[in-house]
Amino acid sequence: MAIRFAILGTIEARRDGVAIDVGHAMQRRVLAALLVDADQAVSADALVDRVWGDAEPVYGRRKLYGYVSRLRRALAADGTAITRERGGGYRLAVEPSVVDVHRFRELSGRARKAGGDGQAEALWREALALWRGSAFAGVDTPWFNAQRHLLDGERLAAQLELVDVRLRLAQHDGMVSELAARAEAYPLDERVIGQLILALYRCGRQAEALEAYERARRRLADELGVDPGAALRRLYERILAGDPEPAAPRSAAPPATAKPAAKSGTVAAPPVARQLVPRLLPADLSLFVGREDEVDEARRLLGEERPGPVTLLVTGAAGVGKTAFAVRTGHLLASRFPDGQLHADLRGFGDEPAEPFTVLGTFLRALGIPGGTVPAELTDRVHLYRTLLAGRRMLVVLDNAASAQQVSDLLPSGVGCAAVVTSRTTMAEVSGRRLPLGVLDSATGLDLLREMLGRNRTDAELDPARSIVETCGGLPLAVWVAGARLAARPHWPLAKVARALADEQRKLDELAVGHIAVRASLELTYQQMTPATQCALRMIALLPGPSFAAWALAALLDAGLPEAEAVLDDLVEVHLVQISSANATGIRYQLHDLVRLFARERAEQDLQEQDRTAALTRLLGASLHLADLAADTLSVDFQGISQLDLASWRLPAAEADQLLADPLTWFNDERQFLIDVAEQALDETDGVAPAAGLATALTTLFQVGSHFDDWERLQNRALKAALSSGDRHSAAKVHRCLGELTTILDRYPEARDHFEQALRLAEGQGPTYRASATAGLAYVHRLLGQYTSAVFHFEEAAELAESAGNVNCLVYATNGLGVIDLEQGRVEAAAARFTKCLRVSRVAGYRPGEAQALRCLGQTHRALGAYPAAAEAYRQAVAISEDLGDHLSATHATCWLGDVLVRQGEHREGRRLLSRSLWSYREFGNLWGEAATLYALAEAHLAVGRSAAARRRAEAAVSLWRQIGSSRWLAVGLDTLAKAHALAGDHTAADRARAEAEKVRTA
């Protein structure tokens, strides 16, 4: 008998029925993590995540290697191999059929397709006999817990399928005790309850069957606020009617089964640290009544096994409850899509619909793609999105879509995926199953009022309550608005609102019939508000984007933050404004799209054009002011130029300081809103300078957060607007910032062009902007090994910066000259420049300059062989950069810290830091940093005599430096490659590498 593996209980391996010693508990975890994907590659990162979760030890990767090595030895006697795959993953080379979980799934699939109940019963019993307890018994990590939860669902599904078969085989006499125990364990599972009721009835225990139904009905009502589903109700009615052969109710669809992980090497995707399981659905709604048949239909449609992905289109009039229905359905079906749920509000019927490009960026980040590696082109984003979903079971909810064009790129193509799309149109061009939602009937509308106002108050005025529902046309949003007003005013009689609604209905003129009651309710609410609150609602309608913070309204109103927060509280109270989120940085608000439409109509009627323009100018000023202050706090950008002179309106200093207590968190919350404000301002015919100022003020924040796609898209638009309007000053600023971006992205020819254009446009504008553009140009020349040009431009930049009093740029340029000194062997001159940079930065409080100077001083100590001093300088640089949130700069220092630790003999810790830096650079998409780290790793491997590893790392570094076009570092990499060849005894290859290095140096 061959070796067998078991994870449906304790983790075991057996040979001819005798247990094999596969090591201690942690080693068994590694075995189980490989067995779940038997005969498929699992990356080392995924294994570390599975085995340790958030509790990964410092040397987690090293421990993993040790566990795998020992497992290889334990399994080698049976010819079972654990192979190392391309890309660093591992594969346990066994047939899935020798692993109990895969055997269980195979038997389950055969049972579902069995030709008769007798055969199906035997297969289900064989499948369930494989279970020896809880899967992965005793293991507690997030990944194992999620897998256990999934497997528990599959086990329960198999048990229920077996019960159905046995009931059809008339084995009910011996099943009641088993079913009663299961109903106690799953009191809200209607399929379990139905099986118990049917077994009791067939045993002649009709009264107990009816009593079991009544207990279930009460429990569903008390705990979930719902009635039994249609299938369970039909069973109850047939038992009441004395039907001799009622059928057991079935679940809407069999639960999702786990699928094998996708084969490694099939996708050329950006590096992902670990596979995330996104849960983007909004919170489920407490106020949800009716729609039982529609929910059952949706669950049936989305639960069916199909050869391809399923799309459900939920259509209906505005305010009919499509969003609430989609969210409720998504939560009910979440367990069937264990790989996650994505959600996006497409805002299709607002003035600013969400673009597929932006939504795909959000989805890709939620799926684990680092921000710096999200593709810059729409087509590439679509391809990567579909590739990531191809092997998963995921639900995608696309709310408020306007057209097929808006959703076509967002629909999943994976066989195990499904999409729910809501729209006010029929979306005839989209292929899928349609589920139209109509208005609520009178009884359900009354139920909604009872949920909001209480049964006693509603039933005490039943005729006015019915009138409210009828006047609202059964539209859920209209009933909700009327109910919200009444709930906030318990002293109002319902008849007052009923009369008001009836009167206002006659005044409607522009909205379609389906919108009549909503508009009347909104108008009633609006007329009851104070003039100040009415003004605030009109101003909110001017805001771009779906959500906002109180400071934005303060700017529109020309008021302080407390006044804006107070008026927002009033608007929240009458349910015209909703709280979108609340966290440490404050509260974000949003308007329902129908409320926004109403507010914009009022703004068009009541707001003078000059008042609108003044309000938006204040909003732009406030955004520019706060963004510039946040950037100045971080001080990462070497430009060192404030944009505050362009801010026409500012919050009081104390309020601004309060908002920016944590500038990075504030920016993460406000990023999209600030982009929307800048783009809104760029759409105006004049006033390009402050809009472009906001776009450039965001540079530091984009850089720290690695939001490179946002950076490029916004500033390219700002550049186009500045050039179109003839604003040379703004165009020069934007060119300078885009030069910095393209430098970071290793697009050096583009970067050089941007800096040169900035210099051309800055002629005659004084030294301020010329200094930073010149410094950026010098840096590009240095990276390309063009030292003569680099020195010329750095020296010019230093003179310009000193004359302008620009400390940031002066430090940057002086530091650049020091790096060139160092790279050309003038170590003492380099140290003098770096020491000056450190002194100037500390006096000015310019912490990024201090970190950079310390990092470069570390390089001089390294060049002199003073490795302890170098390590201390690097550690100080890392601490400052991490404190600033500048993870890219921290990675620079960490890389060289790893290098000097290797040189000190601390090989393991050094290689660990270098490996961590390598992954960080790859996440940032920084090719130069990746190449430098590969070079340092090659040197580290040479230090311990590992010629093959050194050669691989050196070859990779050389390849990247060729791609970048950096001749100086290409020669350095070739030197290291030559040493690796020589260590391996390949002197011909070593001579060839040395000759090429010499040729590069003398070219």
C-alpha cells in the first residue's frame, strides 16, 4: 500500500497504515500547507504566511527552508519528493488522490453525478468516513482557520446531501436523532431544519414536525428579522395539507468548494507579498424588508454551477433599493465565494462617473498588487485583473452602473466568479441574468415604516401610514426619507407628513414618474431646514467625488471647522447627509446620488455664479494649503519650494494642525478628494496656477505613498492645462515634478527631457525653480554615469539654491557632488561634503536631508573599511526615514546596512536585510535599487564562497544596469560577475567579464 496523507483531523502521513514521523507541530504545518495544493507549486511567501500568519518570526524564511529539508528526508524512503520550483516555490510531488481532502472532494463529485441513490449513498459514506475530526486539528493561523472554515462547509454539505439520499431511500426511521442534533447545531439553516421536519413527518410524528417548524420560524424572526424561505414554507404547507410525499427543501446552491491554487509561472504579474482575500462589501443593512422572492432567485442564479462566470443584473428605477439588495445578497452569498468580495460604486448617474481605470487600480491593490507596480495602461490593468481572478471564486459587486462600457472591463472572467451589477437602465448590451426590482407593495412599505417608527406608532395611524406609502409610490428611498423625518420628530403625527407629501406631489415638474415621491420628500425636508443648513446643502453639491470631510465644507462656507461640523450634524440628523466612515483622522460624509441631484438643482436655482466661483476658489485654496503643509511636514521632496502663496483661503492654524497631526494618514484619507479638487479646478477656463500648484504640492505625498499612477496622471493633466493657457511658471513646476517621478521609475530619457523643459520655461523666473530642476537633471546624469555633466549641473544647482535660500535643494545638490566624489575614489572630499550636508540639515531641521547625509556618510565609512561606523550611520538613517514614512529612503539605507553587516561577518543578518530590501525595491518598481541590492547580495554570497548564487545575483544586476543604461555601475557589476566566475573556476568567463568592464569604463 502506498503512502497516504491526512489533514481532515490531525496532520498525519502513513505508510501501509503505519504512521511516519514527519516532525514536530510546525513542520507538520508546512506539510499540510503543501498538501492543500498537492502536486502544485506554492511560493515561499505563501508558505510563510500559511504557517505563521501575522506571527512570522524574524528568521521565518530560514526556518521554512529547514522544515522543508527535514520533510524531504522523512518522505524520501517512499520516493516522495518536495521539489524547488522556478520563482522560489515548493511542490510536494504526490498524486492528489493520496491526500484525504482531495480524495474527499473526488468522492463528493462522483456522488453528485451518481446514477442512482444506492450508489450515491455508498460514495457519500466513503467520503465522510475520511474525516477524523476538525481539519488541521490544533493549528491556529489565519490561513489554516480560513481553510478549516471552508472545509467545514464542504463537510456539512456532504452530510446534508447524504441525508437527502437516505430520505429518498426511506431510511427516515433511524435518522431523527441525528437530524435533531444537527438542527441544534445549525438552528438557522433552513435545509437542516427541513430535513428534520420531513423525517419527523414520515415517522408519523406530524405534531412534532409542525412544532419544529414553528420553533424555527420564531428563531429566524428573533435573530435575523426574516421569515422562513419559500422552500421551507412550502414543506410546512404540504404537511398541513396532509401531502403523503412532501420533498425536503434544498439550499439555493451547493456551497463553494475549494479549488486548487493556480499553477505557478502562468502569469507575468507584478510581485505580490501574499495573496489577500479582499472583503470590500459595505456593512450589511439593518433596515431591509421584503424582497424574499428576489433574494431567493438571486441566490439560486448565483449558486448554480456553470461552465463560466455568472453575471446578475439588478435593474430598476432610482431609489428602488438596488444598492441595499446587492449588499444584502452579497453578504448572504459571501461563504460561496471564499476568495473574497470586491465592491465599487460606479456613480454612473452622477456628474463624475467612476472610470474603469481608477476602479481597476483599487481592485488590484485590494488583491495584493503593490501601488508602485499597478500597470499604467488600462489594457494592462484589465489583463492583470482577469488573470488574478481566473483561478479564484470571487464575487464582484458593481453598483450604480450607467452603461455596458462602464462595466465591461470590470466583469470577472474566471469560471468560479460571479458579478452583481446594479443599474437604472436595462443594460441590454451586457450578457447575464436579469432581476428587475419593482416598488414595494403596500404591506411591505408599511413594514418598512414599522421598522423605523415602531409598530405601535405606525398602527395607531394606519390610514395616514398607508397614505405615506402610496404617495411615495412604494419607492423604498421615499418611504425611508419620510420615515426618517418622523423618527427624528416623535411628536409629529403621521397625518402631518401624509398631507404634506400629497400636496407636494402636485408641484413636481422635471423628474420622471419614478422619482416623484423622492423629490417631494427631499423638498419637504429642505423647506424645514434653517437657511444656514440649506446653504450648506447647496454648497456640498459643488464638491467633487463621492465623499468629503468637514474642512471642505468649511472652505465652501467661509467658516471655521466647528461651524462646518455643526451644520453637518444637522444634515446627518435629517438623513440628507450620511456618514461614510469614521476613524482616527475624523469623519467622512457622503450624499446619496438622488440627494446630490436635488441639492445641485437647488444650487443652480439659488446660488449666484460669483458665489459659486468664490466658494470653489476657497475650496482649492484650502486643499492647496493643507496639502502643502502636509508635504512640508514630511519634507521628502528636494524641491523645497512652498506653494502657500497660491492658497487664497486657509483654515486657522490650530485647526490645520489638528487635521495634520498624522499627515500620512490624512493624505491616505484625502488623496482621491484632493485629486478630484485639482481636476475640477483644471477644468475651469482660468486660474490654472493654483490648480497646478495643488498638483505639484501633492508630489511629496504621492512619492511617500508610492501612488505613481495618480502622480503621473494628475500632473500630466496639469502640464497640459498650463501649457494651453501659456502659464510658463506653472508648466516649469510641473515639468520639474514629472522629472522626479520618471527618475524614480527609471525612465531616464523622459526624466532628462522634463528637467530640461523645466529649465527652459524657468528662464528669467529667478533661481528658485531653476535650482531644483538643475539638481534633478544632474542626478539623472550621475545615474547614467555622465559625471562631467552631473558635476556641472550639481555645482550650478548648489549656487542657485544658496542664492535662493533653498536649504532642501542645496543639501541635495551638495550631496550629489559628494556621491560623485565617492564613486570616483575621492573619499575624503566626499566625506567633507556629506558632513556639511548633515550640519546644514540639522540646523534647518530638514530631516530627509539628515537621513540622506547619514546614509552617504555610511558609504564613506564603508569605502574606508570602517564597517561598524558605517552600520551605525545606516541605522540612524533608517530610523529617520521610517519615522517620516519615507519607506523608499529607508530601503536605500537598509540595503547598504545589510551589505556592511556581511562585510563584518554577520552573514545571515546581512543577507536577510538585503533580501528584504530586494522585495521592497520590487514592490516600489525601483530598478536601480533592485540592481544595487542584487549586486550587494552577489558580494555577500562571494564572502561565504557561494559561487553559483553569487553568479546568479551578479548576472541579474548586470542585466538591470544594462537596461537602465548606467555605465559606471554596469562596470562594477561586471567586476563582481568576474569574481563569481573565477571562484567557480570558470576563468574564461571571468576574463570575458573583466574585459567588458574595462571596455565600458574606457568608452
